[in-house]
Amino acid sequence: MSYTVVIEKGETSYGAYVPDLPGCVAVAETTEEVEFLIKEAIQFHLEMLQDEIPTPASTPNEPLTKEA
């Protein structure tokens, strides 16, 4: 299953979040680093959800990059 990731450029860093997974976020100094961290965050988030509630369905969207 794949999820849409939104990456936003801030003044000093990049932030990423997953609209379908509330609270699943990452922040890093480079796009490469934030992409790596958000992939780890998604994996961890889904592992935690498996024990508590059903895994949310993904929304069929393309990955987005938004510049500030």
C-alpha cells in the first residue's frame, strides 16, 4: 500500500506529512533526508496502528512537493 506524502520547504528545513495518517510527520535539512525519515515514520506508524485500530485506506493521489 502506498500513501501520499506532502513535502514542504521551510526557511531552514523541509517538512513532510502523510494526509491519510494523522500525526505521521518528519523534518530534515534536505529533501533526501526528509524522504528517508518519512518512509521510516510511515512504517513505524503503520506498525503501531496494527495493534490498535484498522489501517487507514490510502487516497489515490500523486506525491506532492509544495514550496513555501
